[in-house]
Amino acid sequence: FGTSFRYNQEALPLVLERLPATFELAAASMLIAIIIAIPMGIFSAQKRNSFVDLFITGGSVLGKAMPSFWLGIMLILMLAVNYQIFPVSGRGTWAHLVLPAITL
């Protein structure tokens, strides 16, 4: 990978050092997506062409169209700054993982 411009070190050990956090975030976001998407898809399929189906389909299209950087900022503003439910940044507990996982 060469040399990191920021740390002036070999880049590969820096990437490998951060890889567990990347896998943790990917697993948490996939778990949240599966927990939400599968029941909503089944429910939407059962209520085909109803208001519920339209609402779920519209919500999923809106979710895909929404820029993730904007959603992340809005989640931080609402849930971390205004209501102080989750921490703004950091790593360590499950609370630090919720906002980034929802954003992804």
C-alpha cells in the first residue's frame, strides 16, 4: 500500500489495525438492515396494493435516495446533540455503534 502521507508510516499495518472496527460496523449495519427489511418486506407483500404497502415501498425508496452523509449528520444532531441519547463519536460500547450502523 505504500507510505501513509498523514502518519508517515507503512499504510498496510494502519489498514489492518482498523479492520476489526470496519467488520464490526459492517456486521451491525447488516444486522439492522436484516431485522428491519425482512419483516417489512413480508408485511408489504401480504398487504399488496394497500396503503401500508405504498407507505413501506415509499419509505424504502426514500431511504435509498437519501444521501447517507446527510442522514448521518441529522441523526447526530437529533439523537446525540439535542436529546443526548447516543454519544457523538468514539468507539467501545454498543451505543457508539448505533448511529453509524443506522446510517449505513
